[in-house]
Amino acid sequence: GLGDDDPVVAACLSNLASVLDSLGDPKGARPLYERALAIDERVLGAEHPDTACDLSNLAMLLHGLGDDAGARPLLERAFAIDEKALGPRCPETAMDLNNLATVLTAMGDLRGARPLFERSLSIREETLGPTDLDTAQSASSLAGVLHDLGDYRGARTLHERALRIRESRLGAESPETTRSLNNLALVLQDAGDLAQARSLLATVVKVREKRLGPDHPDTAL
């Protein structure tokens, strides 16, 4: 039988943790992620990409629970492992950079997050292609940081790019597309282009009403 010294067990624990987390039980998921990490560290080693994946899973769970200070060192370690084991410009490294930048943003370190999002976007463009949904996600995340830093022109360009990708890949009425429209409208509003912002927000409300019904909380902006 499989024991606590088998990476297959670690993978099963991670999968179960992921299911629990998506069902709204992050506290139930946490010890499973921790056990998976302990197994992979012991069996595969502290520098193995599977260990990095475990570190990332646990870190993003902690981020979801509001423990960004706990998440940050785990993500820094995951990034160091993947950069060394897989190379500085691979999708896994881009994901690590994206996750770390997300945590730094939540901690209020926008200037620290910006170059990480920029690097993540550049790697994803190169390895996944300019129209990949992960590329759109990096563009959108970077746009959010630029918006908060007051670079409305830079934020607008990136939100428009994310919107184009999501519209073409997911359709005009997908939740991700309407989120991009909403983000773009908020940048336009802060930049003083109120007429265009109002027009985009009206589209967002129309799409959400159609999808969710007029009384859903997400329909009322």
C-alpha cells in the first residue's frame, strides 16, 4: 500500500485540499496541503518543482485566509526553486511571480509588485502566446497596480488588451470579460472620461442582469 512516503499520496492530498478549498473550506484544506508539502520535501527534496508547487498551493491558501505575511516567504521559496530547476522564463516561474506580486499588492507594496507582474506578463507572452488567458490575467493584474499608482494611460492599455483576449476567447458575456469591462470603466472614470465610463458600466449591468437576474448583488454596481 501507499504510505506517507509516496509522492502519489502527496498528489492525492493536494487534490483533496483543492476540492475542499473550492467548496469553501480553506481551514480543512490547510493541513492536507501541509502534509503534501512535508511528504514531497522528505521524498523528492527541498529543491524539487513538486515541492515548489506545494509551497505555492499552501501560500495562496494562506493569502485567501488573509495571512499574506505567512504566504510571502513560501512564494519566495517556490520562485527560487522553479527558477533554478525549470529556468527563469517558464510558465511555472511566471505563475510564481504572479502569485508573489498578488500577495505584495495585498500587503500594499505596489512598487514591489509592479516589476514582478511585468516580468510575469513578459514570460507568459513569450511562452504561452500573446492571446493566452494567463497572459490576459497578467495584463489585468499589472493594470490594477498601474491604476492604483495613478498611471491611468498604462492601466487603460493593459485592461483593453485583457478585454480583447477574454472577449475573443471566452465571449462577450463571460464573467471574466465583464470584469475586464468593469475594470476598464473604473480607470476611465478616474481618468475623467466619464461618458465612456458610463457607457461601459451600462453594458456591464446589462450583461450581468441577463446572466444573473436584476436582483443579484453583482448586478447592482
